[in-house]
Amino acid sequence: MFNLTPMVKNLLIVNLVVFFLESILKMDFAATFGLRYILADSFAPYQFITYMFVHGGFMHLFGNMFALIIFGNMLERFWGPKRFLFFYMVTGIGAGLLYATIDYIETSAVSNDAMAYLADPDPEAFNLFVVQHASQYYESLISFIDAYVENPNNPEYISQSRVFVQDLVGRIENVPMVGASGAVFGILMAFGMLFPNTQLFLLFPPIPIKAKYLVFFYGAYELYSELNRSQGDNVAHLAHLGGMLIAFIVIKYWQKNSSKFY
């Protein structure tokens, strides 16, 4: 069905092999190869590369590989396999680095506020902590917070609040990021920049759209989703935006230095 270019084909094979090996061996590759919080004990520098080849499930893998096939083939034909692979790795690693930087800033803020609360717990401080760092749980905690406010010295409420704060920090620090989405969104950005008026036909809804508008829509959606993150949303929108940003910078650099390979 698809006339795959060499590097797109190789990337597809590597991702599929990793996915099926994980399934056959019944191992959690994300625990070792996913990108961790950089101050976590489980962090390792190689994760900036390996996270791109591990996926959380089949639909995650399918979505990324489908986009790689649709947009990557044309880019590889335009650039050649070496430049395409270079671009793929740079956008993927760059997305990981940007994500890790922002994750460090955000997680450090949560950790510092958690340490301050654990050292001196009180209802107002707990309410503020939840509002600032766990707003998605606020509605489910309203009754507890009200009871805590009415009984600020109750050791059971203090203990429960401590457990919640410690568990939240632990979840934030120990959730790995996986998937090729950073590199794939970089490919999408490159496609939109190099072939802006190419007509694409969406499946849902089934309408034609120019590549430049599709890129703008995805970028706006990812930014909105990050700024208005809903409960249960574990998508690394920052990595997607990071891949697009790195792709934009690389393309602009290449356009200004067209005589250089990369």
C-alpha cells in the first residue's frame, strides 16, 4: 500500500520490534528506557534517545507510525535518508530535552512546596498546595479540606494530607515519558513548512485541508491542551510542542545555510 523510503522503513521496523519484544517478554520497557525526571534515581542520559522507541500501547504506536509513514516518506525523498534520520533524531532528542527542562522546573516547584508543607502542615497550606499543584483532584478533596479546616489539629487529617502530598510528588517524579511523538510532530512541522499548500484529506472529519493549516491546528491544540490539562490527561503535550519548535529552528537554519548538508 505504501512505497516506504529506506529510513522510514527502518524506523518503522525498529519501533515494531521493540513493541513486540516488550509484549513477548512481558517486560515494562518504559521503566528502564522511558524518559524520567532528571533528578530521579531511575534517570539515565541514554533515555533521551531510548524513550522515542518505546510506546505505552498499540494505539500510541499506531498513531505515531502512521504519521511517520504519511509525512516521513515525502520528507525523506526531499532530503535523502541521512538528513532525514538526522532530523528525526534531533527533533526527538530536542523535544526530550525541552520537556525535561520544563519538567524539572515544574517538578522542583512541587517538591519544594511539598517539603515546606510536610515540615509545617496546616489546612490553608494544604488547600493552597492542592490548588497550585493538584487542581484536577480539588473537587474530590473538597469534603476532606473542609473537615481539615474545621479540625486543623486532628492527627488523622494531618496524616492523610501528608500521605496525599507525598504520593503526588512520587507520581509526578516516577512517570516516564515514552513515544516518538516529539520526532513525529517535528516531521509534521517540517512537512507544513516545506509543503505548506499540499492538500491533505482528513479521516475525521473527512475534509480536505492544506498542510500549513493542519500544522497550525495541531500546534494550537497541543498548546491549549497543555494550558488546560484535564484530569487523567497523561499526554506529554510539551514534548509535542518541543518537537515542533526544534523542527522550526532546524528548518530555518537549513534554509539560511542551504549550501551545508546539516
